[in-house]
Amino acid sequence: MLLAARLMRPVSAAATLTNMTTLERAFILARSGECSCVAALVKRLDREGYDGRQIYGSLLRKQLRDLIKEASKRYLG
């Protein structure tokens, strides 16, 4: 996607009304049980106006996977 097009993309109220970083939002989503995997979490971040490209690196992805797994156990029994 061209940079200009990316900058013109609508940003949600959640991203603009808070000072929450992409990583903070990612950890909240991972703990919430609303995302089934890291790929879904990244798509959700993008939809909310955050930069999902910041979710990279094996350690970060492992942390998020573990939180998603823990949340799914908590909410699914």
C-alpha cells in the first residue's frame, strides 16, 4: 500500500482518543479472548487504526500466542 494511501486511511476513535501504543493494544486484545490467533490480532489492530506491522519478532509473537491460548482456556472452559 502506498504511504499516502495508508496515511489517508480512517483511524478509529479508539486509536485517536487514547495514547495507547500498538503494543499495548495488542496485549489487551491477546488477553481479551477476542482474537483466535496472532494473525487475527494483527488484522484487528489494522482495522482499529493501529499499525499491525509493529507485531513482529519471534519473542513478541510467542508472548501474544501464549496470552491468546490462556484467554481461550479461560473463556472456553
